Amino acid sequence: ENPVGTAPAFIVEVGDQCVITLPGVPREMEYLLVNRVIPYLRGRYGIKGEIRLRVLKVVGLGESRVGEMIADFMEKGRNPTVGTLAHLGQVDLRIAAKGTDAAEAEALIAPVEEEIRRRLGDLIFGADSDTLESQISARLNAMGARVGLAELGSGGVVGERLASGVAVGFAGGVILTEAAAAARLGADLAVVAGAEERARVLARAAAGWAGARVGAATYFEDVPSAAPPVTVTAIAVSVDGVTDSREYRLGGDLPSMRIRAATLTLDLIRRSLPPPR
């Protein structure tokens, strides 16, 4: 029975084993797993105890480096177990503990989470359902501020995430296809050299264009005659005229670079804004 959708779901028992088939739709699968499958497995196999999960979300380091920093927590046989899951521009740390009840499982997670947070610091932007967008939205709301955006090279990927995830705090954005188009924002990129400096100029111009206290920008620049081809990706954020920026050589195809650049840009916005009190 699937009370939350139309996709079929069933359990086939073969002796003391079983095959469980669930819908692929995440909302339906999660509901059936929590409300049907887990109770069924507990009753059929006499499973006792509770498992609790905590997912810490990291931006700014690759999966291998994160793994090195918490290697002792990832050893086999530990409770809680700790594992990593890499996304483009982001690494999730999954802490799973088993206890006799929920309280014991949570108590096992707490000291491990505390130590991992101590080691990784501000590289951890949130946990569980937190997103970069939700973190930015909370900080902008606390400031009573909005963010304007200029993208040159990232193709609107940053703007899409801000528009869908920040809503009221997003003052709007402009997608540029060439440096000369920055004149629309009152910026002249021809007078500055280097991708990072141009991103800084664009961020300040985006804030002025949007009438916002915060401006953000991306700037992609191909390196002439490089073999293999190299694209320099620069990001910048300006808050009340104070500007911070980063420059990367991300590698990969253009869609992947855009996704990673968007995540890094959102993270720089987060870092540039004071946390809510």
C-alpha cells in the first residue's frame, strides 16, 4: 500500500529473507521507509535499538582532504560510524550511531560531532536540512539586507539558487556574456586586469545596480593558449563596500565548473555576512 502516491511498493518474503521494493520518488520512498519498512523489519527480525543520523555539510575542502582530517573517526568497527559523500563543491559528513534508544544514540553522536566541528571549523556551514541558501537567508534577514548579483561565465546558476532559496533577500541579478556588457551595471572592466579583480569590481557594481548592501559576482576567464584549456574562475562578495574574493582553477567541463562556482559563491556570501544573534 502506498498512501502518498501511485507508484507500487511491495515486500516479497522468501523463507527467512525478503525483498523490499519502494518507489523512486524521494517523498514517497522516505514515507514508506519510515512508516512501513522499518516497523516491518523490526517486527519480522526482532531488531532492537535505535539508529540516529547527523549530517554535517562542508564547503571549501575536497573529500580526500576532509577524510584525512577525520580519519580516526572513520575507522571500521566504531560506533558512531562516520563516512563522507562528495557532491560538486560540497562534502557531506554522515555520523550514524546505534543505541538502545534514541537518547543513547544521540549521546554517542554529540562528542564526535563536537570534535569534528572543532577540527573543520567554519568549513562546516550547517547540518541535516540546512542549505547554503537557508544560511544566507537567515543572515540577510538579520541584517535587513538584500544581495544583488552579476554573473559572467556561470550562466545564471548562482542566480537560480538565490532566487529559489533566498527569495526575499535576493534583489535580482544580471547574466553577462562578455566583459563589455558590465557597462550595464556602470562598471568598466577594461581598466582592471585579472579575473579576481574584475570579479571584485562586478560585485560592487552589482550591489549598486540592485540598490542592495550586498553584491556578489562570478567571472570566468579562459587562459589564452593554455594546453590543456584552463579557465580561471573568480568570485567576489561586497558587503557595505568591503569586498572579499577568491580565484580558482576548477577544471572539468563547463557545467561542472558552473555548479562548483555557484556553491563556492554562495559559501563566500555566507562567510561575508555576520551570523544571526
